[in-house]
Amino acid sequence: MRSSLTQLDLPERRTSYGSMDEGLQASQREESEAQGAVVGPPIFEDGRGFSVVVCRGAISIRNKTEHEYILSPAWKELSDALAGGVRPGIYVSNDECCENSRVLFVSHERRLTRRLVLPPSADALYLPSFFSSGQDR
């Protein structure tokens, strides 16, 4: 199974990697090592298998649970994490797991503007539809 994490380089992070769920830490480490990639900790994780990593302007969203996740502007913790790590704009995913949720909208306040449904076992990479210098987190 392809992982969106292998497409990211090591970014700087504001979140403590040590505070992450141990199972998720191990999973992300194993995936990185298996693919030969070095990836930092997520900017957001819920401790149940859902995580978000932002690196070089791209957003990797992983749902390793059996349950559908609905990302929305009302999810304060996720919105706060995104506000510190993403640029405003439109992000697009071509991953098969997200056929019905290919577009992620981030407002000028760096918050989600619309709901995004992430199916169980999804591993999606959302790329900016705007120019990114690669220096963004």
C-alpha cells in the first residue's frame, strides 16, 4: 500500500512527537523506514489512528481506523493545528481513497472552509493548487 508519508521530506514541527500515541508513532516510523523516507511527527493526531502531516506545502492525511472521519471547520483542535502549518488555498488529492473528497479548502485565516470526508483506511496526499516555494511547513 502506498503511503503519502513517503512523499514528504523532514519538516520542522511545533508538536511534541513524544506526546503521540505509541502505536501511531510505530506505524509512521515503520512506514518511513520501509520506504526509505525521513518524516517528522504529525501536526495533528487523535490517538486513534488519524493523523495529519504538513511538509513542503503538501498535506498528508491518514485514517488508519475502521471509521469514516469528517473534517470540518467546527473541529477546533484540527483547525488550530492546520492554522499553524498550512497556507490558504485549494489543495487537491488524486488518491483513489478520496474519490468523493478530492478538494480541501483552506481560508485566508488558515482554517478549513468546507467539510471533507475521509473514508476508513485512507491515506491521502493533498497538493496545493498554487505555487509553493517548498519552504512552507
